[in-house]
Amino acid sequence: MTRSRQLLVGLLALAILLALPSLACVPCCAPCADLLPSNPTSPCGPIAVSREAAQRLESKVRMVDPAGFQLTLTDEELTSWIALKLPEFLAQNPGLPAIPVTSPQICFANGKVYVTGQLTDPVQADFLLEVSVQVVNEQVRLTMESGRLGPMPMPQDILDSLGKAAEDTINDPSFNVRFTRVQVLDRVVVVEGHVQGP
């Protein structure tokens, strides 16, 4: 896989999860998150992880024409790729931050992206993020609509900073990716755009 294609796949996965280490900065939620048993869940329920689904994602990315691409990814493909391939991608890109999360799941439903998993540092707690996605001036804009850490809702100012951090990574000029459309459908996301430069 070429570097630009690796970065494109990495961006899709990493952007969704990048902000999660910042959950450690939620002082009102973190101290009590593991005291109560309530676990937030996404509308998709558990998503199966398989090597076949991760390989399907990689095959789709290999077919991308940098001059203009349309990627249609299922939540099973992206969840599987994140679970099986993201650790390898992060090892190959040491400048990217570590992600203290296990069992990440990406759900596409109701026109939104739902991210669930378990935060492992500084506390252990299940989390849920509900995210709306749009494209403005060839850049992805994320709206973190809600978030829960264990049973506790996350404050909107924390959600806003998480969204901004993820946006900054997706739209990093060094990746040279320009987006024309991101549409979240039932269990599928469609991403269109092009890669500028080499």
C-alpha cells in the first residue's frame, strides 16, 4: 500500500479515535466513571471483528485513485481494521499519539458515527461518543453531539475540544487529503475526495 493510501486509511481510523486520550482530562467524570455499572452502547450493538473485513477495507483503499476517490466502508470493515491494523499503523508513524483504548467499535447509524470502547488510562471505563460529520471547504467538520464515560455525560466544552483535536488531525495539511463529501448511512460511510501532491 502506498504511503498516501496508508495515510488515508489511517486518517479515517485515527481521526475517530485520536481524541480519546483527552478523555483523561474530564475531571468531573473520570473519578467516578468506574464506580457505577452503566455501560453506554451504540445503536449497532456489538460489531464482529474479522481479518476478512479488515482486508476488504485495505483492498478498497488499494483501488483508490488519488486524483479522485470514493470509498464506501462498512462499520464492520472499519472496526476490524482499527482493532487489527491500527496498532501496526501507529507503530509505523511514531509521531502520532498512543491511544489508551481497548475494544473500539465504530457504528454508522442515524446519519451519525458512534464510537464505543473501553478507556484504559487513567481509569477503566466504557465510553460512547456520538459524532456528526460534514464537509466544509474541502475539510471535515465534526460535531461531537454527546459523550458518556461510564454512566456520566461528558461536558460540552470537553466534547468540543475532542472534536477540534480530531478535525485538526484529519485536515492536517501534510496528509494532502481534500474531502468533497462524507455521508453516513445505515452501517456504511461514503467518503469522497482527492489527494493533492505526490
